[in-house]
Amino acid sequence: MPTYQFRGRRYDTGAVISGTRAAQSRQNLVAALRSERIMPISISEKKAKAAGRGRKVGAGDLAVFTKQFSVMLEAGMPLVQALGILAEQQDNPALAATLQEVKEDVEGGSTLAEAMRKHPKVFDTLFVNMISAGEAGGILDVILRRLSLFVEKIVKLKRSLVSASVYPAIVITVAIGIVVAIMVFVIPTFAELFKNMNAALPLPTRIVMGISDFLAGYILPIMAVLAVSVVLGQRYYTTEGGRVRIDGMILKIPVFGAVIQKIIVARFSRTLGTLLTSGISILEALDITAHTAGNVVIQNALLEAKREVQEGKTLVEPIKRANLFPPMVVQMVGVGEQTGELDQMLQKLADFYEEEADAAIADFLTLIEPLMIVFLGGVIGGIVISMYLPIFSLIGKLAGGG
């Protein structure tokens, strides 16, 4: 229900008053004020405060809130009272402010889903639609329990994705930084030494010294080019064609692409299964799942599946034709549609692929660590050997001459 700020003048005393009230519409507020013998002077709708101006409301905070909220409602606590207690207990000020506004809107006559819909940065479309279904079916506590489990699973998948991508990126960045530092600051010292020796240098030494001279002379332009490349790459990714190409390439990267695919399949299965179990229609569930897939290639495939289902086709046909989902997913979706237990099949798929994703990430990290060590050791070892080759050669000549 909208909230309005108003100023008015009393008919009897002429005193000017102002305040804030919730009303179905501006006309309803005008009628209410006049019934109280107040002549409206100005009325303006109060805009909802932007949630998250302070700290961001993360998935972890949302998972804890949802769990606590479901427990309170299952215990029989009134909705408004539960919202008030949770708002007071939140450590995150952004979430606390949001819950306070939701509580005020519910007190003003809004449904919980309507109140939450005003804060899309905190409660996404999936969350709000499930709350709406729970209110409509009178099973809000059950829906919140499912939501809490769902959010916890999604948080776990996000952490898995971070583990699979951030750790190798950090190791590679550190390795490149070490190599560049050696080339720019250490190798020039050896170069000065070799110039004083007036001896012919081996080919590996000349190559390393050439690279060192190039980096030392052009380090700033190189860094500028890299920074511009990153910015251009980010801008390209914001375009529709760029996202399709890059997301498609990510799924095809050896080893890493398979890990990402398992995480995406687990998220797809968990999201769609939870929505269907909660009473959301298949078309709306597919739309929400598509926009939370995390990969635009998968998103487009699910939107195409939604279009075909809307035309009367089964879900398994476009899923199979997309050639993006493992055969097991296609088979279980088909069985689920035939038996009328698609939601249960999807939940089983989600459980299976979450375990598969955890195992794949563990294997990936187990594989990447020795590869990183071999790569870093090989590069640094090669640089060190190339720098010592002239010294070994000189020692050999001196020994032979002696």
C-alpha cells in the first residue's frame, strides 16, 4: 500500500498540520482527510528508501533471516511481530531497515509479497513469487522453510563457484607478478655483470635479457594496455552478443567448463524444483529460473523451452535439443513429466549434481595446484638457469685454462 506525505488545514481552527499516512490511492487519502475536517493543501507519495545504502544484503544474511522467520511462524508468532523482532535483531543495517519498512507496509494493509516486492535488491523475483504462493495457499511457514533450504543451497553453490574460479586466478596473478618483478628488478643486475665480463652469452640468457629489457622499458605502456583491455572486455561482456560468446566459451573450457556446467545444472534443478513444489506455474517457474541461471547461454535455452511449453510441447524436447544439459538431466526431466513428479525429479537431480559439483571442484583444485607449482617452478627455474649459464661457462673456461 502506498504511503503519502501530506499537509492540510483544519476547517475549524485553521491550523496547518502535516504527516504521513498509508492509503490505497491519493483520492482515498483526500476523502479520509476531508472526513476529519482537514482541507488538503499538498499530497505527495513517499518513495521507498533504497535498501542496501549501507552494507549490502548478501545471500548469507538472507538465508539466516529466512530460517529464523520460518521458525517464528511455525511456532505461531504473528507475522508483524516476527518481522519487528527480526528487524531489531539484524546485525546488517541494510537488512534491518528493509525489514522495518516491510513491517510498516504489512501493518498498512499490504501483503507480505507486495511489501517485499518494493525491495528488489534484497528480495528477488523468485523469493517474492514463492512468498506470494505461500500466502495464497495459506502455507507461508512451509514455503519459508523451503526457501531457507533453497537459499542455503544456493549460497553453497556460489561458494563452490568462487572456490573453482578465484583461487586459480589469484595464484596465476601472483605468479605473473613474481615473474615480472624478477624480470624488471633482478635481471638488470645480472645484465650489468655480464657486460663487464665481455663474453659471448648463451641464447637462453640473451632471450631472457631481451624480455627483461622490453618489460623494463615499456612496463607502464604494457600496464595501460592491460587495463584498457580489461575495461573493454567488461564492456563487451555487457553487450548481448558478448555475453553469449563469453558464457559459451566458459562452458567449453577443458576441466573448468565441466565444473561450471555441474554448478549451473544444480542451480537450475534446485530453483525450478523448488518453484514447482511451491505451486508456481511451469511457465512462470521457467522464466524465473532462466533469469537466475547465471549463464546467458543457459538462460536463452530455458526461455526457448518456456516458449515451446507455452505452445503445448513437453519440457524435455527443448531441453534435449539445446544440447547443454547432461543426458541424465534430460532423462529424469522426461520421466518426471510422464509420471507427474517433475518437481521431485528435479530436487533429486539438484542433490545429485550438488554432490557432483563438490567432487568436481575438489578434483579441479587437486589438479590445478601441482600444475601451478610446475608452471611457476619451470618459469622461475628457467630464468635462474639462463642467468647462471654464462657464469658456469666462464668457470669452465677458467678451469680448462688452469
